[in-house]
Amino acid sequence: MPPTAEPEYLITSHHHAREHLTVEMALYLLHMFIDEYGKDERVTKLVNEREIWVVPSLNPDGSEFDISGSKLAMWRKNRQPNSGGQPGTDLNRNYSHKWGCCNGSSGNTGSDTYRGAAAFSAPETQRIRDFVNSRKINGKQQITVDLDLHSHGEQILWPYAYTSRTVDPGMTADDNRALSTIGKKMAATNNYKPMQASGLYIHDGTLLDWLWGEHKIFGYTFELWGGSGGFYPADSHIEPQTKRNREAALILGELADCPYRAIGKDAEYCK
């Protein structure tokens, strides 16, 4: 597809099979963009001025396996076979930026955080890679922000996940300040805990680290609410917990034209 005059907002969901509420969250946002267009001023403006891409489920095979048995399987990975080992790759440990670098994933096929035989060895992550790469047109990445939906824990995370350092090669002090400022601004609306992703624990080969490390895309993980149901909250919680993130999702989309505006440096970075 050709470039557009509009900044692009990517929403990714359901890397991990058992995190079913993330699909509901993605569908809620899709309905918001469609059903409230022409009725809600902010939604209408966002749709008019942004190109919005939504991937409701990155892991449909794993999801189906998780729910298809006589009891819930608590399955996390995809379902691709591994020669001589147990099936499945943790899709959010399979991206190439710092893949397998830092004791933040496993080389054991039986592990929930198995990173795969190589970076982008999973067909699902290959498709995300190919799509994001295709949006770099005439040397400019069209996607500027990403919302990556996970559960559960009520956190908002930003890169890097592979290191606890806030300034690193490819991450300046201004970059980190902009990332953290936006994260905290969103967290103030949904009462999630904002932190650099490594503050949760060190994990490598993640989507957010790849988006930033390779494309300088401002990516955020939302770890959705779980409550007493954990990965399987009761249906009655779907509506309130998806609505809870409405304002935060709008804020991120509204900053897609210049994320550095959050720290007052739009003139410097977004000419």
C-alpha cells in the first residue's frame, strides 16, 4: 500500500493464547472507531486523521487449543511443532531485537517462554514483521505508535524489556522521557501501574523492543485486568474492563502525529 498523509496507529492483540480478554479489548476498540464515528467528536477526528490498523488475534491456533479441551489448558504459546521437542513458541519472545540475549526467554521447548529456534521462526511474528516493514515507505516508517494488548496485571509497559537501563544505544534521554510521560499519562486514566517493561521482569525478543529498536515506533503493552479469574475473567467483567481503557487508547492515537509533543519537544523532533 502507498504512504498516506496520516500517521498510522497499530493495535496488536493476543500474542499469548490464554489471554482471551485481549481479543475483547481489540474488538471493543474496533467497534468504538466504527460505531462512534460521526457521533463522538474525538473518535471522528481520530479516524479522520489517522490510519488505524487492528490485529485482533495474533495467535488463533493457540487460543483454540486453550479452550477446546474438557478444561481450560492455560496454554500460552502458539502450536507450531518443534523437532524433537514439545510444541509451541512464545510469540512475544520471537522478535529479532535482542532475541535470546539476556536470560529473558528460554531455549527449552517445554518452557512457556520458549523463544523459538531462531528469531522470527514463528509464522505469526513473520507476518507482523512483514507488515510493519511494508509500512516503511521512502525511508520513513508510517506507523508511529502501537498498542499491544496482553493480560493480566493492570500495567502499562514501554521499552526496553531486555534491559533495565533507561538510556541505551538507540534510546536517548528524550526518547525515554517521551515514552514514560505518555505511559504515565495513559495510566492516570485507567489506574494501571506505569513502568518500563523491564521493571516487570527482564524479557527479550519482544514486540515492543523490536518496534522501537528497528523502527522507533512508540509501543506500549497494556496488561489488562484479571481479577480473581486471572486469565479467564467472567463474562460480566468484559464490558467494564474494556471501557476502562477507552481514554488511554484515544490518548495514544491522538499523539500519533508527534509523540514528543508529550514532553514539549514537537518543534525539535516533529518538523
